[in-house]
Amino acid sequence: MSNAIQKLMEPRSIAVIGASTDPKKTAGRPIAYLQKHHFKGKIYPVNPRVEDIAGLKCYPTIDSLPETPDVAIVMVGTDKALDAVKALSALGTPAAIVLTSGFAEHGPEGLKRQEELIAAAGSMRILGPNTIGMVNITDDIPLSPSSALEMDEFPKGSVSVISQSGGILGSLLSRATACGLGLSKLVSTSNEADLGLADFVDYLTDDPSTKVIVLYIESIRHPDKFRAAALRARNAGKPIVVYKVGKSEAGIQAAVSHTGALAGADKMYDALFQQVGIIRANTFSEFLDIPAALSSGRVLKGKRVAILTSTGGAGTLVADSLGACGFDTPAPDEVTAARLRALQPGDQAVLDRNPIDVTLAGLQPDLLRGAIAALLDSPTYDALILILGSSSLSMPDLMAGAVRDCMQTSDKPVIAYVSPHAPIAGALMTKLGVPAFSQPESCSVALTSMLHASKLRNKPVLEGRAAKAPSNPEMASLSGSLNEHQAKKLFSAFGIPGVKECVISTVNPDLGGVQEFGDKLVLKILSHEIVHKTEVGGVALNVSKDDISDRMNSMLAEVKSKSGASIQEFLVQEMVSGGMEFMVGMHRDPLGTAILVGMGGVTAELFKDTHMRLMTPGQTFSEQAALEMLQELKTWPLLDGYRGRPKCDVGALVKAIVQFSELVACLDDRLIECEINPIFVFAEGQGVKAADGIANLR
């Protein structure tokens, strides 16, 4: 852990540069909030125009400070901020929070000023600029002017938040307070001129007060650092929950390959999050619901859920939502059913089916305690959902009292759905360690995230081997957009088999090489420029040998009329059948390089059944990673012998994916675009064959 970040998060002395005497102004709030929340260290206001602020001696300059502060809050104008940062660095200040705006967020000129700011900082670490600051709720240290800090008491807990948006930080703090969710640390990284997401994930991984790390992300500026930090958190058993804005693919230009069209910036983020074990919140409401569930620290070991309800309709809503998300709601086993029936003789309540409905029995404390205890003891259930009905409005502590008595006897997850609008009852349950939600769907989201987190605990990170290029002198001379035949020779050099084929010139064509290809052939134009040959009539299937010459002539005319291109060469291939068409491609963007696999052929973009995985630079995929990619596809059952179909040669396809990843790793930045589509996968033991592909090299 960086000593400077430790000082930033837990300072014993704070200098406030540009402090105001008016606690209502932005520059006056940091000192006001530090005093309001009883900061125990020293506060040094710096302002040359006044002698004291809020009862504290005010210093005219940074050089006049009586000691080097652990951290400084910089709130002066853009030009003065550079001088302040330089003076603080010269003093030996470990870290500064630069609230001042007018830097990289303002375009090229601002970026230049930001670079000057970092140069002025020297070895001093910078949070910001253009940040709202940070709050250490655990130790009552607010280093921010956010008006969200007007609250009298912080909701202390084990969830820490890092946000690239300052406004979102305040929003989450106020929402967490309202729903009873306790927080630990809040950091606004904003421009991330120096300290960024990865630095604070690293810090929080070692922070004993943090159980769950929550990230609000606009973009990841340093993917390699972020990936390493996220893996550290995962290995430490601290789940990360992310809300990533920018899901829309609007404005993204597709590349010429299917891979380029099917990939996209947001899908790359999905791939990264999945690989490092991050849980992605799909809605802003989930952004708090998921951490609330995970902060309970309870491990969900299966999908069997008991629902205890005092309102039948709400029980049905929750059960329906659980079913849609793959959870089971089985009836109680015989022993548990007998325990439940014994709690309420007669037939007033429905206690031997699921949802377990106590509507007619009334909410009697002893009945509730007994039912909760029986369901938590039951081997039939992995989790319990409590539904708080209308009584939660008039008696908000009724269910809470019953829960409090039973929670210590079981480590199973318990969550609550508050059916009426009863925020006090919900907040009370959450504070007891029973996350409470106001939407039935939130219960399913919470349990899904808990199940995901529990599976990550023992799941290894799949790394491949170091990539090694084949000894092939021709590879060094390859450049530009390769035609299909050249691309497949490249694939073959990396051990990916292709179909039998030969190149035929349009001038004095020699058809002698096609005699061994079988009775039916595939005829294609061979072109560096035309990638989607079918769209211009440049592909013919099931062509007989006798018809090759005629089809070549007619194809020349059709392609000329549709594209204006003059074709000089054709490609004749063996006609393969009986295999499934898949695709393997690469996609590169600022987040990294990814391999994409999925259903191939001309319908690839129609079905969009794909899965992406980011590469570790210089490494191939492992065979297990390649297999897991295939198993994520909806079409995986077709490979695995769906409904009695012969199993496909998955092993050969896995090997081809690994070899393709080696090709991408070895060519690295030389490779602009590359794809095999389709690659035919035949029956078990019969291998795979690349039938078409593209490659574009620098």
C-alpha cells in the first residue's frame, strides 16, 4: 500500500489552500465539515487575506505553515493551483486533493495545464484535479465540499465507493443513508491525472474496514493496472461491483469484419469484468442493491430459496422473479413442514408449501421466530427471503426483532422484500444485516450477485503460456490487407488447418489442380479489396468441375456490375459439408485486445451468439479458457451433442482458438484485423477446417 495514499485516506494534519471564512461557500465547507464531524487532527487554513477561520489560525502562504501537512486540499484558481501544488511538493506534502477545475476536461489547452500540474507535483501524489474530494466515513474524515456532507452522522459500514463522477458520490451517500446501507470510504477520482481507480482498489483491498468495493466508471484509463488491482481484490475475497456508463453503441463504427461489427467498447468492458470477477450492475438501483446484499458477508451455496410471507400476492411476485432468474422455490421437506405446522395448529396458515404464507395466522412474534428458525435449519434451502407486508408500516420492528433472534444460529443469506412503501422498516432490516429491497426483482438480483461472488472464491484465474511465433520467413514480409488465400496460409503457419484450395488466374486459367477436390467445388473471387464476397456475387457453392469455366465468366461479369472491380484471380476450394460453422476473430480497442468466438457464416451478425475474452499481452489462451468461451455460447449444446446429435470435435476447435490467440499475440500491433469465418467444426475426431478468413497487417 502506498504510504502517500495511506496519508491521504487517514491524515493527521490537513492544509486547506484557499479556505473561505464563509462556511456556506464551496471554499468554506471543507473546514466546516471537518469540524462538524469532529476531525481529531490538525487543520491549517491558508488564505493571505484573513487571520483566522472558524476559530483556527489562518496562514498567509504554504511556506508559512508550522509543519508539513499529511494532505492538502487545493481550492484556488487554475493558475494559482499550479503554484500551490509546486509549493506543497517542495514542503514534502505526501498528497494533495485538487478540487480546481479547468484542466483536461476542458480540451487540449486544459490537458496541457494538467500535464504542468503533474510536473509541478513532482513526487507528491494528486487526487483530481476537478474532483469533489473523498470521505473516510470509518474515521469521520470528510475531505470534500460536497453538500451531501451536511448530514449529522455518516452511515458507517463496509461498502467503499470509488467514482469518476463527483456528483454520483454525493448521490450514493444520500441514498445509502436513506436505505440503511453503511459505507466505509468514498473517493472521487475525476480526471485521474495521477491517482486513479486501480490505486484505490489496491488500497481498499488491504483496508480492513472494506468488504465490498463499488466503482462508478466512465472509462478505464489504465487497463493493465486496473486488471491487476481487480485480481488482487478478487484473490482477497473482496467483491467489486461496477456501474459502467456508456452502454450505447451509438457512434461506434464497425470494422469490415464480422468481429468488428459484433464487438464494441461496452462488450469489451463486459469481457474484462467477467474475466477479473467483477459484478456489473445493469441499472442504477442495482448499484446499491448488489453491494447491500454482498456486504452481509453471507455465502450463497445454491439456488434453493424459501419465501416467508405475510401477503400472498407479494410472495407470488418474488417467486415469479426468482423463477425467471433460475432459482428454485421447493416446498419444505417433511421434517421442516412438520415443524412449521406445529407452530400454528389448524388451517389458518399455509405453512407446508413455498411461499410459506402466514397471512391468516397473523404476525405473531413466536410464530415468526419459529418459522424463520425452521427454514434456516432446513437442508432444503440455501437462502431465505422475508416479505414485510402492510404491518411493517405500523410495526416496523416486528419482523426485525424476530430476525435478530434467529440470525446468529445460521450463516445462510437472509434478505427482505418490503411490499408497501415502508423505508423505515427496510432501513431497519438492512442495518441488522438483512438487506431489504423495495422491488421484487431486486431480490433476484441480490441473490444472483451473491451466488456469483461465492463461485468466484474458488475459481482460478485462467492464464495461458507465452506465445511463440513459428519459424516462417514469409511472415516478416506480410503487410496490408491479405487476400483470402494469403490469410489462410497465415493461419496454417500457426497450426490452424484449412480447406484444400488452389488459386486460378483469369488469364489462361489452369484447372488441373482442382481434380483432387471432389465432384463439387466452391468458387470465389480472390481480392484484397472485397471482403464480403457474397454481397457482390463473388461466391458460388456446389459448382461441378465441368461448369467451373462458365461460372468464372458469369461471376466476373456480376462482380464487375455490382462493385466495379476487375478480378484477376479466383480461388477454387473443396466443398465441405456436415460441419457446424463457427467464427474466431480479434478485436482491439484502448481497453486491450480480445478474441471473439461465436456462430459463424453469413448469419453471424444476425444471431449475434458470441463471447469475447481479453488477452494478456504476449500470452496465448489456455485450453480451459477457450473451452469456457465456447460453453458461454447459446449454441454450445449443438457442439456438445444436443438431443442426440453427434458431438462435434470440440477439442480441435479449442486448439484452433488457442492457436489463433497465439497468432494474435505474436503479431501484436502489426495485426490490425483478423478473422476466420467460417471455421467448420466436424464430428468428434474429424477436426476443423478454416474455409474463409481475412487478415490486415501493418
